[in-house]
Amino acid sequence: MLKSFWLLSALVFLAIASAPLQGGSPQQTGKPTPAPALTPPPAVAPPPPPVQTKNPVKPTAESQAKAKSIYQIDCALCHGDNGNGKTDLAASMELTMDDWTDPKTLANKQDWELFSIIRNGKGKMPPEDPGRANDTEVWNLIIYIRAFSKAPAAAPPPPAQ
């Protein structure tokens, strides 16, 4: 008989312990279940500041040909075939583009700054996707862009007679 008492007591204890503490489940009580707290999406971290480094590549005829090709495909539409920034698209988007044919334009910009702008974008300029141009190609592109201001100047007009 004592065994039956302990068995019955254990069953009652389990039944009480497994029942909800505040009157049953929300479906039984008619109380709405509070919505789970929404966790805000993690903030997108800004790109790390560019490492201040010199251009690590030495240009070759082949690397500059590749840089020219990338420039013609990805840059010339806005910056112009010769880098002067005077294009119909730039005008229609009301963009004021730097004139890279003027040596003063890039004189105070370091290569690593240009690399950062090309990689991360700036204003309306989208970033250059690493799948389209790897880092070495971007460094060569910077050398190609800097060459616009070193192009030989047009011959001066002949003196008036």
C-alpha cells in the first residue's frame, strides 16, 4: 500500500510540475502570445580606411594594355576617352568630373587614395568589383590614369603673320 501511495504521489507531482504556472497555455487562456522581439540587422561596417601605401606594381606594356582595356570598359563612359571628364553622360547626370589631363588635378592625390576611390566608389561612382579587376589591375589602372596628364601637349599654333 505504501508503494501505491508513493507511485500515486509521484504521478500527481509530475502532473503538477508539467502544467503551466499561470493558468495554461495561451490558447487555453485566450491571451495573445507576445511577438518575439525583433533583432535589428547587424550594421554594415564601413570599409576599413585605406592603407597608405605606394603603388606596388611596375607597369609593363602588357599591364598598361590591360589597364587601358579596363578603363575603356568601366571608366571612359563618364571620365572620357582621354580623361578630361567632358562626356555626354557626365553632363546629363550633372556631374563635374576632374580633368585628368591637367597635371594639377591629381598632383595632391596619393595612389592609395585613388585605389580606395576605385575600389570603394565615391558619390555616384560605383566601386570597381574585384571580379572585374583584381588589385594589381587597379594599381595599373592608376598608372594609366596618371599618364593622361603626361601626354604630349598639342603643338602651339603657328605665329600670326
